[in-house]
Amino acid sequence: QLKLKQSGGGLVQPGGSLRLTCAGSGFILQHYDIGWFRQAPGKEREGVSCISSSDDSTWYADSVKGRFTVSRDNAANTVYLQMNNLKPEDTAAYYCKVSEYWGQGTQVTVSS
């Protein structure tokens, strides 16, 4: 069974950091492009970052560029989204995506 399991997230003060984890089972994440998305209440889901399967090149939305970093740990079959200098506008449910498969989502709340 192909599955993505997310962890991380939570409540953090502005300026704080969190790391989201997306672990794959049933498929080898190294062979896939991985996307991170987020959806805030009342807003559409938007792309945040992605990492390429071919050369690990990365892309970031302008709103997170310089603050978020996507990376892989192939031995652990896991992809990470390191989020630094978090802002209240980063508050959203975050999802990883591989092909047509979505993680279950994890909530990130940035508030003082």
C-alpha cells in the first residue's frame, strides 16, 4: 500500500522554526518529485516547495524563499521541510505530495 505519513508541525511563535517530515511507504521517494503544499482557512491550497527526483533541484514560492528548505534523506525514505523565521501568515495545514498521493496533512500555527 502506497502511503505518505507526515509528522512535525505545531504551535510556534513568530520567528521560530519547525521541521515537517514526510515519510514514504510502499514506494521509494528518491525516485519521485516531491511537493509541499499548504492551505490556510478560507484559501486555496498553494504550492510551497518541491524537490526534483533527477538532480534534487528545488523550487520555492516567493513567500517562503530564503526561510524554508526542502531536503531528502534517501536512507530514511523521507523528505523534510525546514521552516525558519516563521510568520503568522505561514499558518496553514501543510501537505506533502508524491505523484497522486497526498500526506494526511499537519497543522502549523504561528502565533504569539
